Amino acid sequence: MIGIYFSGTGNTKYCIEKFLELYNNNKEKQLYSIENKEAINKIKENKDITFAYPIYYSDMPIIVKDFVNKNKEIFKNKNVFIIVTMGLFSGDGAGCLARILRKYKANILGGLHLKMPNCIGDVKLLKKSLEENKIIVKSTELKIKKTVSNIKNGKYSKEGLHFYNHVAGLLGQRLWYYNKTSSLKDKLKINYNECIGCSKCSINCPIHNIKMLDNKPKPLGSCTSCYRCINNCPKQAITLIGKEVYEQSLIEKYLD
């Protein structure tokens, strides 16, 4: 089985790496980001796929939706297991992709929801201590191990794929935050008094939404809310939802 994924700050990549490592018995992991053009050919060449992505407000990132819809023909007759990562809650995170892929004639094997440290660093209410986040990661590793063991015994988890999951995701968040990620596309803010023009934000942006002009980054209005630029800025000069950065969250911080 190959892995296809999108990861903002490393949480999702870490989870799908762990999953495939166990599923493929420590053999070479075939893992491809949707930012990599090679991902499309790998999907075409392989029947069994694990597709992983983070959840924002109980919905998929815009970049994931665009990738799947643009390449819909390559998912026909593929067997897909869906992994989603989240900071708080996701009623039907896996179901968001499953409904689209079924429309494109894919076979959905199952779904798995994994809690990871929240990457939204400019909202103080969402922050946890370093030790709490390390515990979250350890708990998720155990859940991945159990899930793979069950799959090898013929039992796929179906998290996020049932009707009641759909209702929970819809009523729990999406109706309250309808089109929230779309409304944030042009809300990226840069404090130019702090910015040093290092271009890390521009280099790291998965959809090339930040362009360097006169050694200063300029957002172009198509942010996918992945928080990669915010969590990599050496001067903490970038925000999206909040007005200041309280913590920069990268997966490496939570690993022993």
C-alpha cells in the first residue's frame, strides 16, 4: 500500500509514516505528498492507497479538495483507506473525502481519526503544554498500532464514515463555521516591523500563496490555512486567525 498525504506542520505526515511502517512491516515506505507531482503517477500505478490529511473546522483543507477534484479520474476503482488528523474534534473528517471519492468510483476501505497537537498557534485557548502534547502523540501512536493490527486481521476501522458521524460533523462545526476556511483565504497577516525577509514563509507555502517582493513577503489571497508559514517564521511575524503567535507547533517538538 502507498501513502498519499497533505501535511501542514508535520502531524499528518508523521501519522501516515507510522501507519505505513507497521502496515508494510518496516519495508520501504512509499509516501508521496500531493505537493509532489509524482503523487499522481503513483496513484495511477497502485490499487491500494492510504490518503491522509488534517481537518480544519471539520472539513478538508482547500488544497486537498482541489487536488482530488482536479484528478478525479485517477481514483476510479482504487481501494482507499483514509486517515485524518485533528486538534480537537471531527465528526466525519474521513467522511468528507470518502463522499467525494465514492462519487469518483473509488472503494473506501475505512477511516481513522487521530488526535494530534493543535497547529493553530495564534489562538491561546487551543494551546496545551509540551508534556500534554507529547502524551497526545504517544496515545496516537498506540492507536495507529492497534488499527494496523486489526486491519491485518481483516477488520478496518470506519471512523468518520457513518451517517451519525456526518450529522456530528455538520451540526458540531460546519454549520457554525460554514465556509470558514474559504473565508480565511485572504486573511493572512504579516507584521512587517518584525519580518526580516528570510523568505521561509514563501518557500514553505504549499500553494505558493506568498510571493517575495522587495525582500518582503506578500500574501496573494489563496491561503489554505495549513499554518506552515506561521509555525516556521523565525520572528513569529505571521498570523491568520489571531493577532499574535502564542506557540509555534511543529511535530519535532513533541518527539522524544
